[in-house]
Amino acid sequence: MFTMQGAIFDLDGVIVDTAKYHFLAWKRLAAGFGFDFTEADNERLKGVSRMRSLDILLEAGRRSISETEKEVAAAKKNAWYLEYLETLKQTDMLPGALEYLDYLKNWGVRVALGSASKNAAFILGRLGIHGLFDAVIDGDAVSAAKPDPEVFLKAAAALSLSPSVCVVFEDSFAGVQAAKAGGMKVVGVGSPELLPGADMCVSCLKEMLFKARDMNHTLDSHG
């Protein structure tokens, strides 16, 4: 059982699935460099910053470009990604995500976003859920990528809470490592085999909602 005064959520793969749009944009970029970028390659990008993702893509294609060219390529990929996101709406949220966020707010649990995405504010706006978060820490607010715990430690600080009373919800191994390094409990969202180190795993936040409501799962918002 967790004593959870603060809940910190990753965005992609936990609240909404924008991975498919990332994949389309990265695949389009790779095609421009003359090679194919596969779904297996894309798995390596989970929870990773944009520039590190570009480095991984270039490694996969055995390509080398200058730092200036990298900036241009990353901007091009992001522009395509934002084009794809124009169709995003609240009904695209993953099962149980909206309901679980509402549930936590009603319990008085403080809620933060801790995401590597520099498009987090745009995505929250498209989904119409910005108001459900007490703090948003995104890729513009941190300098170190997961598995460094910076993003989660900043989220806990923004909630004015100790990391020990915060629970992180993550779908990537790098994210699980980051949360544990920051001294937090972790709920892995996805397959337990892919998320070693998580304190528990659920298939989606709908399952977490059922656990919170119907099982012996304690949310102590008053410490």
C-alpha cells in the first residue's frame, strides 16, 4: 500500500498515446535520410529527450550529421509531430486516465506532470486537462534526461512535497529508474517484464482506478 500525497505522471503512454505520432514523424525524418526506422528502433526512444532520440535514430541509420544539422532535423521532426497532434482530443486519452486524475483531485492528492516532452503544455491544452495538474514540469524545465531523477524531483518540489510521499506513474524503464533514483514509489503502466523495479504494474490507469476504489489500496492525502 502507498502513502500518496503527490502523484506525478509521465505523459506519453500513461495519459495519452502520442507515441504513434512520434513514430510517424521519426519514420518520416529517417526516410529523408534514406533509411527505414522500425517500430523496434522506436522502442529505444521511450522516455528519452528529443535530441537524444535523434542521436539514437542516426545511430540506427548509421548516419552522422553536424550539430547545426541536428537542430534543423529535430525542429523538422517536431513540426511534423505537431501537425499530427492537431487531431488530438480528450477522447484520445488512454483508458481511465481522465477518471483517475479526477479521482485523485477529489481525494486531495496533489497532481503533477513530469514529462520529457517539450510539447506537454500544447498536448494538455488539446486534451483540455491542464487544470487537473497542480504543477507541470516538462522538457523545457529540465536539463537532464531520464533516468536522471531531475524531472520528478522538480515535480515533487513544485508540489511542496517530499519525494518519499510521491508516487510516479511511468511506462518506460528509464522513467522507472529515474523515479527510484529520486526516492519515489513507482507504478509501472505496461508489461511488468519491461518495467523491472516498479513497485507495482497496471495495464492502464483504469486498472489503477479500480484498485483505488475496490481494493485495499490506501491514498492518505493528509499524511
